[in-house]
Amino acid sequence: MRLCSIASGSSGNCIYIGDDQTHLLVDTGISKKRIEEGLAKLDIKGDELEGILITHEHVDHIQGLGVFSRKYEIPIYATPGTIAGIRNYKKLGNLPDGLLRGRYRSAIFTGNTEY
């Protein structure tokens, strides 16, 4: 398993977590271009990602979420409160309901695929 920081700090946060079979992002607080560049350094393509986990809806954690998730049609996992905050942040543009998954549990990290 790899855990790699693509960006960290008040200007934006984005972390890659994955192995040979599963690829996830935690937060997308940087531009789509910077996310793609960071993934390229790890030999990962955007269409290989299986999900984006959002910790909370501050701009430095979601800035690139709209463009990136729409381009690659990546499901977004967050708590119901965070999903509400994401929907209220109009600068992300329209996020199709099918991409927003209004909850996640620690089961994601234990191998249980019931979300």
C-alpha cells in the first residue's frame, strides 16, 4: 500500500492512497491539473481512481473536486454534513447526484465494501 501526499497545506490538500488494485484520493483541494501531475508522478491515471474521500468542505480540501470528479466520473464519499457543505459551495459547479455518496464509515479502510 502507498500513501503519498500530492499537496498539503493551507493552499490545498490532496493525498493518494492505493495499491496495485485500488486507488483513492483523500481530498482534492488543488486544481485538476495539479492532481493529474501528482498522480502521473505515481504512474496513476485519473480514470484508475475508484473514489474520492472528502474529510470536510473547506476550500483547501475541495477546490478541484468539481472539475476532477466530473471529468473522470469518480464517486465522492463524505459524511452527510460534508456533502451538504459541498452542495452549498457553488464554485464547484454541478455535481451529479450519482457521484455524491452521503456517507462513509471506517469499513472502507478495513476491507469491508459495504458503504
